[in-house]
Amino acid sequence: MKKINQKIAVVTALVLGGISSAMAAVPADVSTSLTDLKADVTTVAGLAFAAFLVVVLFSYMRKAAN
């Protein structure tokens, strides 16, 4: 049983080592694109949140006026 656990540990280490090596080979263009995408998503999310706040505040003001 001990040898089986050792073999499982070795195989797991090799697989995880291979995954980290594969992830390190991402081209610089991809990293730049992901950074730009993050900025764009942040902008769009901010605008959507602002629009949501405008709708909620407008609704709150209409209820208060009545």
C-alpha cells in the first residue's frame, strides 16, 4: 500500500509540474489582451452599476414624492 501511495504521489507531481510548465508558455500578446479585457470589463461593469443606481434612485424618488 505504501508503494502505491508513493507512485500516486510521483504521478501527481509529474502531472502538476507539466501543467505549470504549459501555463508558463503563454505568449505575451495573450497576456496583453487579457489585461486589456480586464480593463474593458471593469469599465462596462462600472457603467452597468451606475445605470442600476440611477434606476433605483429614480424609483426611490418617485415613491417619496407620492
